[in-house]
Amino acid sequence: MPQKILIVEDNENNRRLVRDVLVYHGYETIEAENGGEGIKMAKELQPALILMDIQMPLMNGYEATKILKNDPHTKHIKIVAVTSFAMMGDREQILKSGADDYIAKPVDTRALPEIVKKLLRVNV
């Protein structure tokens, strides 16, 4: 059975790109358009990994990540922040929020499956 990955991203084109890459590599994907929806889906569906956009309306990825990592039912789920923030200190701030890793946008479609595979291997 393929591992389930939750993509939390408000931009439809970005969701489609990430989904297509992950499905090609044999993963099952589910999608949320904002942090609140992502939290709800993570609690209900218990994905193996979450790819969390940082800049989203309603609830940003920092807030959603902190909530998920502070909840005993979801704190075990690996979270990868996906963001266009690439300034000095952004990576540290993102990891401090509880994310397990960080991917800069535009997403490197060759690196993405390797990062996912590495994190899921650690999760097993």
C-alpha cells in the first residue's frame, strides 16, 4: 500500500506539480488548500508526511506546523516546509517552528522525491 502524503498548498499549480511528482514515484496524495484544512485532514487521515506551504491565507504554515507538532495525535508526522522564503535565517525560523525539513520554491522536482524518501525511511 502506498504511503500517504498530505500536500497543504493554496496555489493549485503548485499542488498539481507536487502531486504529479509524488504520484509518479508511487505515493498516494491528499490535498488541503490552507493550514486549517491541513490540520483537520492530518488528524483524520494520519498521513506519513506533510508538505506544508508557509505562506497561505487563513492560517499560515508556521501556525499549522506548531499546532500539529504540539498535538499528541499528530506530532509524529514528518512535516516538510515548502516556501519561497530563502533569506538568511528563514530556514532556521522554519525548522524552529517544528518542521523536519525545508524545500525552497520553485520546487526541485528531482530533489523532492529524494527528500521524501529520506524522511519516510526515518519514520519507519
